[in-house]
Amino acid sequence: MSKNVKTIKELADELGTNKTRISRIINKNSIPTQKIKNKIVLEDNSVSLIRQYFKNETQQQNETQQQDETVSILRTELDKAHSHIEKLSNLLDQQQRLALQDKKLLEEYKAENDSLKAL
């Protein structure tokens, strides 16, 4: 083979994939091929297009992975915030109950004090 062409197998080996995947990319993206000695070959421009496809695919996978990690971190933070809100709500409820008890005790003491003054 000439230096300016590669077979699908050569490109697949170079990119760490299989011939079927390369063929699907070629068909899906209408990438031009040639047939030499009964083998399908790719010229440099076609090879570049397929490499770019893999590069874009890898970038998309990396972005998706980063987004998944971000979502996971945000969910963890949201769970912590919900837990904190629940604790604060319980503390507020407890404080309100204590304030109500104090108010009742003050009213009882006042009533008792008033009854002692009446004597």
C-alpha cells in the first residue's frame, strides 16, 4: 500500500477499534473511500475525518463524564443541605415548644403571684 492510503483494518488497529466500527462511521458520515486491489482504502483526508470523529466522540464522552460527576457532587451537596434544613427545622420546633412552656409557666407564676397579693 502507498503511504497516502490506509486500509480500514490499519486505521482500526491504529485507533484501537474494529473494522465494523470504522465501516459504520464511514457509512454514517458518507466518508469517501476507494477500492484498490479488492480492498477498501482511505485517503489521508478520509483518515483525517475519521480521526476527527473519534476526537469529537472522546471529547463528548469526557464532557458527559464531567457533567455526571458535577451532578453527583451537586446531589451530595443538596442532600447535605436538606439534612441541615431538617435539623434546623427540628431545632426551631423545639425552641418554639420551649418558648410556649416558658410562657405557660410565666402565666402560672403570675396567677399565683396575683393570688398571693390578694391575700
